[in-house]
Amino acid sequence: MRQTRLKKQHPSLDKRLLFLIFALLVFGLIAVADASASQALNLFKDKFYYVRQQLLWGSLGIILLMVASRIKYRFWERIATPLFFGSVLFLLIVLIPGLSYKALGARRWISLGPIPFQPAEIMKLTLAIYLAKVAVSGKRTLAFFIPIALVVILIMLEPDLGTTAVILLASFAQVFVAGIPFLHFAAATGLGLLGSAALILISGYRRARFLTYLSQSHDPLGRDYHIRQILLALGSGGFFGVGLGQGRQKYLFLPEAATDSIFAIIAEEIGFLGSLVIIGLFAYFVYRGIKIAQAAPDKFSQTLALGLTTWIGGQAFLNIASMVALVPLTGIPLPFISYGGSSLVMALLGCGILLNISRYSHE
């Protein structure tokens, strides 16, 4: 009698992805401790201030990751709508003076007592969940693009072009696999590119960054200072680096050394070879995420897994690409590695959901 081969379910989560996340997180703590020591000593008289904060956020993120990895992914489909509109409400609160505060020229933070957070980081996760729910609801094309447009407008009012780029990249990946007509997808992509160009041209700050990207030699002590210091760090590192802890750019020469520019510090100290290892780890993260999405048991989990993977992998790509002058400076953190509580916690929570999907992926 011919036996039917049934698809088996993995009894446990993707351990290779879990170990990879922990490896990136540990490396990030070391990198933050190294890159932030000078600034922490200058501002707080405590060179371990930033790394202690990062350790606290990382611990919270690990707890959320482990909890989310145990909650069946279908739970997120049930609460997708209130999660999304709650995140929209937070983005609206960000725009109200007195309820939020500015830093580095943008209004992106809200404080809950002593705890500051960025609603845009929460939106990266909740929008991915909401679009995955839309993908299985059978709704028309506008059901995807109206929430995406709403989120993009609110985040650009902060303003935050880097986060907008990450959200568009992840959202369009989800829309593409959701099966909407290709002409609709192509038209939306074209409008998105035109809109991005317009946003760059109408903003003096973004236009200056774009001009810096085109030429880094016109204003070395002004608008070109940041990218020139990044390139100095990369060039100083050479093939093998100057040695862990021996870099010079972190001594208040390189802006945002522990946050957006941390990859430049890493490249200076562990060189081209060590930087390739970090890039390889992120590439392997994307590979594992895509494998989980391919083997996901249903359309919701498939679309969500791809959105989570594209979010984190795309953000890593944009950060590193801006450090090597492939794209203009974006002002976004390197996932798991840059200093920043909101970004780290939400990335780990998203990874917990991805790991849970891997539990139900078919061989």
C-alpha cells in the first residue's frame, strides 16, 4: 500500500538563527562599550554608561524574544489592527510639542516617565504584522498602500527619511509576495521613487546630504565632515584593522560613533576582513529568514516572516552602504549592534516572532 508522505513540523525553533542573533547581540555590546567610552566619559564621567544602558535594553529584548518565540504567530494576526492603529496614535503624539521632544534636529522620541522610546521603531513591527493580515484578507490593492502612505507621511513629518526607507523596503517586499497585480506594484514603486526624490529636493538638510554623497570634498569642515571622518576610519583600518580598542575616530572625531556610525569604528579596529565577517553574519540572517518564509505554513506567516527579514536585513544593508558611501547617510542604527534601546528591543521582539514561525515551518 502506497503511503502518503506528510509534511513534518520542526519540534523546535531555528537554533542556527537563534545563535546568530545572540552572536550579533554580544558583538554589539562589545562594540558599544568600545565606541561609546570616550563620549560617556565626557558627558557622564562614566565610560560604561552607554554599555550598561544597552545591556538593560538587550536583557529586556531577550526576554521579549523568548516570550514571543513561544506565542503562536496566529496571535499577532488577531491583534494586528489595534496594534497598528495604536502605533499610528503614537506617531501622531510625536508631532505634538510638549508630549514629545527633539534630538539631533528631529522630533522622534516620546517619554514614558524616565523611559524614552521611538514610536517609529514600533511601527516597523506593527506595520509588518498588519500588512501580513491584509495579505490573507483578500482586500484590494489600496488596502495595502493606504496604511503604508499614512505611515510614511507621519514619519516624514518628524522628519526621518532613513526609517521611511526601511519601512518602504520591508512593506514593498510584503506587498510583492502578497500577489497584487504587477502593474499596481510597478506604479506604486515609481510613485515612491518620485516621492523620495521630491522629499530630498525640498528639504535643505536632505539635499545637503545628497550633495555630500555626490561629492565629499567641497566642505570638509561643514556638511562633508561626517562622511569624511567615516572614510578616514575605514581607510585607517586597512585589511586587518588597527586592533580592537585601538581606533582613534571614536575619540569625539566621528559623530554618532556608538549609534549610526558604529560600523565605521568596527571597520577601523578589525579591518576589512573583520567587517566582511559582520556583513556575512547579516547575509546569513537574511538567508535563514528567507528559508523560514519559504517553508512557512500559510500566507500570513510567509508574508510576516519576509517582512521581518527584509526590515532587519534591509536596515543593516542601508546602514553599512551609507558607511561605505554607496548611498547617502541615512541616520539609522545597525541592528543588534548600534546603541539604542527602542531599535534593539523591537528588533529582538521581531526575531522572536520569526523564530516562532520557524517552529511551524515545513521540511
